[in-house]
Amino acid sequence: MKLSVAMCTYNGEKYIKEQLHSILNQTMALDEIVICDDGSNDKTIAIIGEFQDEFPGKILLFKNQDNLGSTKNFEKAISICTGDYIFLSDQDDIWKENKVEKIIQYFIANQSTEAVFTNGDLINEKSEKFSQNSLWDFTFFMENQLTKPINLYNHIIFKANMVTGATLCFKKEIRNLILPIPNIKKFYHDEWIAIAIANRNNLGYLTDKLISYRIHNNQQSGFSNNLKADKSKKYQLKSNYILGLDEPKSFKEYNQLAKVYYRNYLKFKSASKEAKEEFPVNFNEIAEIYLNLFKKCENSLKKNNPIFYFFRNLTDKIRGKRQLN
């Protein structure tokens, strides 16, 4: 059994050393760490070089001539890995020392599982745990409150993507299924992989917090430490409304929800054009569901306050926003 890590770097000199140490000091050793650098101009390459000297043959570094962006860079790293299991890694987190061992044990105990994700702690720029909330709390995956078994596919599609790439590991057999990963705005590699595997009912999870997920101002993707309360409320509103737990009560809430529905409609519509024919998910069907939700929300907006609705639509038309035709 061969174990690989697919890591992407970009100007990660501040945290890459701590992350590589945590990966190399696992209770179950990894065979290769494939690093694709997206044009770093700080000391990232030099630091990786020091680790290559210390661990010859274990760390493979590939330097991109052009900046690919996070999604396409992960696609490249995944395509290069040769392991039977591929762990995704950001450049700025810290792995718990038993992460690899716990995940591989899960795969062995659950042979049909194709991918596994986990929970995590939240740390700041000083590597200090700063919140009692977990990574899952920020992704609205209240696992302990949900009826089991959880329909992970519906959760990802209609509530929120709770699969953070930095916690994800998958079998090499699914690589041909998930690649290529399209470069769609607000549709990241982890959600793409999670949707594909959850749709096949082969996505598993561990409640263990197996990484320390770092939140800081300069991260390429993921949460930032300036996450605003109003944004969190917007996503919670969307989740509760779809699950039938609550309904919008004001023009502002309906308007926020309409924006989310329309954005998801565009995202999944784009995915339907980009996904290869054998991809297991019907993105066009999902897009149509979101389009219908958007239209229903628009009708509710009109009934709630027809004057505000008129001027809001006029403003949208002038700006070219949320135009279906």
C-alpha cells in the first residue's frame, strides 16, 4: 500500500515548515509528498529544498511556469501522485500525528468507501487554538444533531459543502472520475470531489479533529479570519429554509436568499457544461432546482414589498445582475 500527499503551495514561507514537519512525523509513514508550487516569489521553494535534502526521494517538487490557481494546481498535484491513497494538503495547516493512521484504518474497515473527510480544530497565525467551535461548525455540518444515516450528497448540494479539502483522502481509483476539475467561480476542488463520491454513496467521514485548520488573512482559499456574522447568518438562513426549519421573514432575508439561489444556479449550470459525459452527477438538474427556488423567492419578494421589488429589479437590470434572459 502506497500513500501520497498532494500539496499546493504559493508564497507559503510562513507556515510551510510547520506543515511539512507534521506530515513527515505521522504515526503511519507516507511514501511521497507531491508539491506543486504556483509561482512563489518568497522563500517557499528554498524551505521545500531543505526538506528534500533531509528526506531524499520523498518530496517531489513541481514548479508551475504559469499561475494555475488553487483548483487547477490541485488537479495537477493529484494527477502526479502515484499512491493507492491520496491525501490533500494545504500549505498552512498542521496535521495531528495520527491523521494518516486513523483515516487508513477507516478505509480498511469500510472497503466500499472511496473518500473520507474529517473534522478539525481552528488555529490562528500563531498556531494557537482560538475557538471552541470546530471546522464543521463553520461549514454548518452539525453532525451530532442530524438523523443518521446522513444523506451527505443532499447536504453538500442543498445545505453547504462540509468537506474541506485539507481533511480529504481518497482512493486512486476515483482519479479518472474526478479529473479534470473545471475552473468555475466559487466551485472548488474539494466540493467537486465530494459531490462526485457522495453521489455514489461512497463518501465517509470521521468525527475526529485530525487537523488544525489555520485561519489567516493571506490564505488562498477557505475561511478567513474576517468572516462576518452577517455572511454566516445568510448561509444559515439558506440552510434552514431549504430544510424546512424556518422561512424568511423580511424583504432583506428573501433578497439574501434569492442571491444565494441565483449564484448556485449559475455555478451548477456552468458545471453542467464543463463536466465530462461519464461524470456521475446531473448538474443541469441541480441548476434547475436552484432556478425554481430562485423564481419562488422572487415571487415572495414581490408579494412582501412590491415597491422595493420594482426598484431592486430595476437596479439589477442596470447592473446586469440576476438576468435570466
